[in-house]
Amino acid sequence: MRLTPTRAVLALLTAAALTAPALIAAAPVAAADPTPVAVVTSEFEDGTAQDWTARGAAVVAPSDAVAHGGTGSLAVTARAATWQGPMLDVLGRFTLGTQYTISAWVRLADGAAADSARLSVERRSAGVAAYDQVVGNTAVTAGGWVNLTGRYTLATEVDFLSVYVETANTTGSFFLDDVSISYVPAQPIQTDIPSVRDVVTEFPVGAAITAAETVGVHGQLLAKHFASVTPGNALKWDATEPSENTFRYTEADPLIAYAKAHGMAVRGHTLVWHNQTPAWVFTDEAGAPMTATAANKELLLARLTNHIRNVAAHYGTDIAVWDVVNEVIDESQADGLRRSQWYAITGLDYIRTAFTVAREVAPHAKLFINDYNTNVPAKRDALFNLVSKLRAEGVPIDGVGHQMHVNVDWPTVAETEAMLQKFVPLGLEQQITEMDVSIYRNNSETFPAPPADRLLQQAYVYRDMFALFREYAGEITSVTLWGLADDNTWLDTFPVTRKDAPLLFDTTLQAKQAYWGVVDPSRISPSSSPSASASASASPAPGGGCAVSYRVTGSWPGGFQGDVTLTNLGRAALTGWSLSWSYADGQRITQAWNGTAAQTGAAVTVTNASWNGTVAPGGTVSFGFLASWTGANRAPTAFALNGVSCT
Ligand code: XIL
């Protein structure tokens, strides 16, 4: 779905010199995660089924044939369908807005054919049932126990609620053991920090959400900081038209109602995509997968038209921006177009039809073409060519959406600026639609917890990217982050499964350094970051060795001027640098040139200007500054380059 950038390029930094940093305490650091509270523990050691019952005709009974821990488990037999199995009534045990971690162990009975098991929640409100998958299909066998663990937040009032396990394909017997359901008590959100929406006023700043982000403390955080929302999945085809001409708005409606009630804009995402589109859409009238025939093209475009007419009309003016088509570019193709089923059967006509019908049904709405990696020149240019061509034909495209799924090292600000610049001549709107900043540089890294140096680097990326977006406020009409807080991010399972931390708020909803990068970069706190070598970084830190010459070139009562020369002693070129030190005598930097200075307490960090981030091995770079002093003015004794001490 997405290219994973491997280029190790540090974010370049904007050039504005800092004047008179305010005296403010260090950015708050979130307290350590409190201990989880158990709400369900089913170990099946007491010879009972511990309140577990059967769905459908299945039979559940305590067993000592096999056990994951101890000597007992729950045997599940006599299943007449794959959905039949064990369930636990948790009505009254789950509270609205609390995120529960559900863990269960499953093992197939001897002789049962290998299959996959999944864990879900069934909830009912006034007789209407909904099924929320907590853990997707996971291979299980008779040869050993397999763990299913996932997280679940109840977001609506219910009158029936159960946790259950089912299988994907077969109805063999299985065992269940050591089920635990727990939650970590929520921390209150910080109410004494600025709201992102009050600080960034050039355009609405939004977040992608699920129902869980609209309730409890999550809802409070969302309402405090964000001016726009994008349903992350609820408006995709599989959610809105799961079977032909049966439209379902139960997932999206509450989100749009929430946005309306809180005066937030809504980005409609998305009408046409190659993912999350049910198979029936591409199945011909005889029930076979469509091939590229004229009849199939007609049928597919008719389905597309019907879909957009229904979905866009259902929301009317409540949705003022639609991602009409998503990810249609493939820059590796000679014509730059993704070989999706849409393309195979209709050529470019699905895009033409989608925009034309959307304009007709939602004439008020801004219509966007959205894609990822638009900072990659080949991709950006292919998108530009397509948009130019279609607009010349009269296809009503109002804007280009840049997803901006980026990471702490990639892309540079310059590359991002080139991405924005490219589309300026077209005179259309641009939006940042799905921004997140992964702490990982490649697919092989995994950290048990986000290292402080990565979080710091991330803060600089948010700082610099938001500074750029705000500079381009004439072009950019909204910036959306792909998630509210690090407790719920799609990057936990994409492109590989590992805990990521790409957003402004941490897993306990507290403001990260990244938040300060957006809201007040002078409060980014380099001193709270241990050196990269102390972190779990899997690749060598970018510092790699440095020498620093620090000189006071002029001094007068209360003030002095300084000059710093940094030498890159590493074997690789620096592609962005950040030099930090600490003052012992209360000196404060008031202005810098050839670099950007930030100071929190005694800790100073100067980052490169946009033009001097690259320093060859053995090369030097210099910057200067003005500072205040009283009493004494001792030179700093230690420096760190990109978080690594200079020796
Ligand atoms: C992601 C959602 O966040 C996930 O929950 C889902 O499983 C997969 O899709 N580009 C897009 C978004 O345009 O729709 C994707 O959202 C992330 C990548």
C-alpha cells in the first residue's frame, strides 16, 4: 500500500532566528503507566465455566484434557457453524470510553483441521446488533496454544454486550484458557495547556477518529484541540455499502453528529479506493470476478454512481470536503496510474465519473484527490500530470490531499516544500490529510518503548512541518493528523506489528514533545532526552562524532556574542544537525543566525538553517548568537550532536 522510505535524511529546519525565548518550565513529561486493573480473569481452574456460555448450538464445559496454565481450560464442542463458540456476558462490566485489553489463549482439539480464530465483541442497542472485531483471524492449531490480544473501547450505550471467540472456516472443537480483560485507569487530560486549534488558526487542524475517540477523556482531548475530524474507516465503501444497494451509516452517523455538535469540520474519506471495497463491487452479474468488458465497465460505473449518490447525499452539507478518489497513482507505471480493479475495468473513467457525480450530488463540497508519498518527486509529478489532464478536460477536482505518513528522518522540509510548490500553479486547494510521524526509520526497528531521542527528533519534525504548512497557509486549507493519540494508531500494525508513537499525545493522552513542536517549539525540552546511545536505537545514531569550538567574540554588561563551529568527525555526511549544550550561569540566548536556537532552562539546542544542514565528513559549519548573562559567563563544557555527546 505504501512505500516505506529508507532514506536516512534528517528533517531540515526552518531558518527563522529565535528572539528572546520566554522563561517557561520544561514541557510536562507524562507519568509512567499506572498498573492495569483486571475486570475479568478466567483461568478455568475451579472446575466451572466461570460464567462463559455458548453462542448458538455449541457446548462449553470445563475440561482438564489440556490447559494453558494450571490444569483446567474450557472445552468448546458441538459447533454447528463457525460463529458458534464461547461467549462471556460483559454488560455492566465495561464502561463507556474505557479502553480494555482483552487477552485469550486458544488451542484446537486433537484432530481438528488447522484454522484461524478471532476475538470479537457483540453489542446491541435497542435490538440492533453490531460486531466489533478485536483480534483478527489468527492461525491456530491443535499443536499448541495461541494468544489473541487486542484492545477495545465501548463507544455507545448498549443493552447487550458479549466477548466471544469464533473461527474462520471450520467447526472443529477447541479449548479456551486464561482469558483476561483489564484496563489502565485513564489519566485526566491536561486542561492547562494551549489548544492546538487556538494556536494554529491559519487552517483547521483535524484528527482521524473512530467512535472511541469521541467518548470519555478521548472526547475531551479531541474537543479541546481539534477543529476538524476525519472518520478513519467509517465512510469507506465496506462500511457504507457492505452489500449492493444496502447502505449503512451506523458507524459514521454518530461521528458526524459529534463533529456537528462540537462545531468541527468533517473530511469525508473516501468515496473510491482500491482497499476496503467489498468483493461484490467487482463481481459481474453472473457472480464471477469482473474482466475488462464493456458490459462490466458499464455495471461498475453504475455501481460507483449509485454509491456516491447515496453516500454524498446522505451527508449533504455536513461534509464539506470529500476525498473523492484515494491512492490512484503508481509512479512505477509508465502512465503513472495504479493498476487497481477500478483501473483495469474502467481505465480513467472511474475517476471522471466519481468527481462528476460527487459534484452533482454535493455541489457545495470541495472535491479532493488524495495520495501518499506525494513528496517523492516521481509520485508527485505523476499526480500533477493526472490532475492537470483531468482538470483540462473539465473534471471538477478542487484540491490535492497529501497524506504525509512520514517518519522522524524522512522527508526533509525542502522535499515537502517542493511537494507543495509543485501544485501552486494549478491554483487549487491543498490539504495535509493523514499526517503522522513514525518513530521508526525502517521496517526492521522495534522499540519496547519510544526512545527519548526519537521523540525529540519527532518534535522537531512536527515543529518544522507545521512551520512550513503555516507559511503556505495561502495554499493549505486543512491539516489532519491520522489519529488522536498514540494509544490508537494504525502504525501499530502497519507496515509491521510493533508499537509506534506517531502523534501529538502519548498513550495516556498527555502532551508529547511533538505537541510542543506544533504549539510552542521553545518548550521542546532537549534536556529530558537521554543521549541516543542510551536508547534502544537499532541503527547507529546520526551524530557519529563531533568536535565543537565555542567562542565568546564580544561581551558587555548583561550581554555577549558567541560563535560556534561544529566539525563532523563522523564517517557519514550530516544531513541535518542539532547541537545542544547546557549553561551553568543562567545565560540565555536571545537571537541566533545560521541556525535556530531554542532554550528551556539551562538547556540550549541550535538546529541547522535550511541551507546549512549538510556537513560532509570532516566538514565544518558555524553559527552565531547573542545572549544575556549576569554574574558569570562560563563556557559550556559538553556538547551533543543530534543527541549524541561530542567527545
Ligand atoms: C487505515 C486505517 O487507519 C486503518 O484502521 C485501516 O485498517 C486501514 O486503513 N491511507 C489511507 C487511509 O488513505 O484510509 C488508511 O487508513 C491509512 C493509509
